[in-house]
Amino acid sequence: MDNKDLFLEQIPLGPMENFVYMIGSKSTREVALIDPAWDIDFLLNFIEQQDLKLSSVLVTHYHPDHIGGGMGGHSIEGISDVIEKNPVKIFVNKHEAEGVKKVTGVSDTDINIVESGDHLTIGLNDIEFLHTPGHTPGSQCFKINENLISGDTLFIQGCGRVDLPGSNSDDMYHSLRKLSELPNETILYPGHHYSPEEFQSMEKTKEQNMYLKVPDIVTWRQIMG
Ligand SMILES: [Zn+2]
């Protein structure tokens, strides 16, 4: 894979320490927005100012701090505002589609359903979709060359909550197992800025993150209550 063509921008946005990501190709200038929320004009202006072209929206999971929608009586900007201003397809895991539609009001025709192992090409860059249920049923991570964009599945020092509606603690265990098999040189880019580092190698994360070190599911269940 040609890393020289990869464009990757990590953008802290909103009051909940979310990271929005922009990934794409330096040669074709196409970019995808990952979990765009909070300030859509800012993100679309950024794309325009850098002479980039939005080609798709990728969703890690359906929580409104990542994709917009209603939360606690407030309305958060998100994917429905993006496609209203700049119509592109929204890539959603098949187990997350219902939740995404319900939270944001987007329709079936706005969505491109993906499954684990599916790929999307942007310029010379390959994006692989990895289904990582646990935080939500259709949570997914994106593997782009040697980078992993992990949403709320894996944080640098933790993992996503599994006590919410739609969460499943056992599924999270298996998803974290799957991510811990990624090569050490993979760079982890989480969905929130919850630790001093903004990104970190999987090698260091495997050494430091206690949730990746749980030896078996029995121990996991004891820890997670
Ligand atoms: Zn979440």
C-alpha cells in the first residue's frame, strides 16, 4: 500500500471531546468524513479550502455525538446536514442501519450498507470495514493502510461503554480480541480525546490498555460485572 497518497486529518470537535476524521487521497483530492458532527459548515469549509472533494461519509456507530441527531433535548448537527449540503453516500454496518436512520432521519437511499471485510477505495488507499460490536450492535472500525480508526470500540486507555441500550459486554470482549491481533505498527486513532495522546501505536496500546490484557472471557465478565 502506498502511504504517500494518504491524507489523514484528525479534528477535535464539539463539547464531548470527539474526534472527527478526514481520510483520503492526495492525488485525487477525494476525502471521506468519518463521524462528522457538531459543526458541519466548519468541516465542509475545511474541505473546500484545502481544494478537496467529499466522496463519502463513514459512520462508526449511531450515537448522536458521532453522527448528529437528538440528544437530551438538544439537536446536534451531523450526517443529515452533510448530505443535505453535499450529497454523498453514508457507509453504515448492516447491524447499525436502523439505529442510524432513527437517530438522524436519513433514509435507505442515503445509506450504503457494509459488512465486515468489505473494502472501499479512495485514490490509492484501501479502507477495510471491520465489524466490532459491543458498544453498539453495528459498531465498526476502519483500517486504512497501517491506521485504525476505532470509534468508541477502543480508546488509547480504555474501551467504549457496554452498559448502554444495545451494548453487549461479551461482544466487546471478542471485538477487542480481534483488534489486538492487528500488527504492532498499526496506529490507533480513537473516537474521543480521552487520554493525553491523540493517537498511539497498537504495540504501546497492547502494553498499556488493561482491557486488551484480559486473559479470557470469564475474567472479563468478573471485571465488567
Ligand atoms: Zn458512542
